[in-house]
Amino acid sequence: MATPSASAIRVAVVLLAESSLFELAVPCAVFGQGGDEATPPWYELTLCATAPGVQRGPGGLRLEAEQGIEALDAADLVIVPACLMNGYEPPAALLDALRAAHTRGARIASLCSGAFVLAAAGLLDGREAATHWMYADELRRRHPRVDVNEHALYVDGGDILTSAGTAAAIDLCLHIVRGDYGTAAAAEVGRRMVVAPHREGDQSQYARPKGPERPATPTAKGLAAVLDWAVARLDRPLTVAELAARAGLGLRTFERHFAREVGTTPLKWLNQQRVVQARVLLETTDLPVDTVAERSGLGTGDGLRQHFRRALGTTPAAYRRTFRGGARPTAAAAATAGRARGA
């Protein structure tokens, strides 16, 4: 494991009064356990409290942080976990500290209902923001200047990042790792946590359907085996009809269940996975761009460049320079690599 040093990315996770335990634990698990031997200096995690003393957690749990809110003064990344939706009012000192951290250039991220804290600080005014779909209407009501996206798993605005609830908090934290250290590092953290290493930010949340919905047929429950089969064969010219046959479903039925379960279309998902595969190959091998394109199923080098430009706003060569050699990318390079929401 890499040992944090002066060049590590300093992460401050805010312990709110009556914090939601899961969203508090997620950034601690992702950023607090270190990278592998090939990773440059990792994240340096600090848990800080908005009020002195012991904070009350769910189920009678008692939580206490060693540092106060002044820890935000030195943070490169500030994470605000979910607050309990029971009339919680963030203290003025926290709102001031968040505004000051943002002004000096720190990234600010909220998880689930933590978006309400960022909105109260005025950091989401005029911005697109994600939160749990259950709280979207309430966020709109309280903060009408926020462009609430109740469908996205997470939204990356560069300096401000927001996520939906629970599992989407993991998605956003892994997305941050991907932008800072590359796809391979994020995948390794995902494997350690035994979670899927990459879900796009614009995939849909599992919101309650607006009207009655017929239950899925037994053969359509769970497409994980089909997705794993496809990921192992990305270099092949896979078709949606082939995936549907693998799932034992008709084409239209498969597309309907795919959209419901994965949150996007089969073709878009395949292209996303191929870009992910290309990123891993660029980060971890010296293969020529044409070979990377062939092995990831994106055809030629020109095809790979088009996909990279559309998905990441950069070129394969520039991406490889950013993430090879063990050097942490600059903030500008990381922002370019992760510019597309959920890329």
C-alpha cells in the first residue's frame, strides 16, 4: 500500500450531526485504505466534525472525529455525506467553510442528501446536481435555482460533484479515483470493495415507476451473466441480437429489460465498456493505439480517437501520457480526462 505523503490528495470527509452511516463510510473505504504499489502517493483522509464532541449516529451509534471543521482549510477534496432528512439545518460555520474551500480551488462533492448542504451554501445555484430521486422534489422546492437531475447516478461539474443515494455514492467516489489516478486504479478499488468498478453517471437511478409495471419474467431477472459474458468478448463484433439470444429473450423484450436494469441502451453500454477497456490498456500497456482499438472492439485507431474525443474530450495519446509513468495528473489534466459526465 502507498503511504500518504505531502503530495497525496488531501480529502476531508465531514461528519454531520446525525450523519447517514453508509454514505459516511463509503468515502472512508474508497479514499482511506491506500493504493497499490504501482500507484503514486494516494489520498490522505481526514474525518472532521461540524460540532465538537460525540455525534449521534443511526441506531444509537456514537461517532467522534479528531478534527474540527477547520480541516477543510487544507483539503484538496471535501466530501459531504448524506444528512438525515428530519429538519437538519447545516451550521453556518460549515457553510462558510465550504464556500471558502471552493473559492480557493478545492473540489466539493456531496453524496445523496448531502446536496442539500451544498445548496444551502449556494454552491449549486445555476448548476445541474444529482440527489436521491426521493428527495429531488424537495431539493427543487427549497432551492429553485438548482437544476436537479433525479435520474443521474452522479453529476461531475468539475469543481462540484454530486451523487444519488447509497450505491451511487460508491459510483461517484470511484469516478473521482478514476479521474485522479486512472481506470486501473479505480477498478482495483472496486475489486477490493467487491463492487462493479464502473457505472456511468448518466445511468438511471432505480426510481419508483410512475404507473403499474408488469413483473419481469423469470428469465429476464438479472442480466449480470450476460454483461460479464459480453465484457469478456469486447474485441468481437457483438450485436444486440446476440446478447438477447444469450439472455434467452426476444430482441425487444431484452432491450426493454436492459434499459430497466442497466439504465441505458445495449449499444451505448457496449461502447462505454469498450472505452473503459481501451483506457485500461492505455494505462497499463505500451500497445500501439491501433492494437488498443482492436482489442477493445473499437476498430481502428481513428475509431478509438473519435470515441475518446466524444467521451473524454481528449486523445488516446494524451490520456496515456497523463496516466503512465506513476505521476499524478494535474488538476487540469484530471478535469479533462473526466470532463464528460460519468466518463
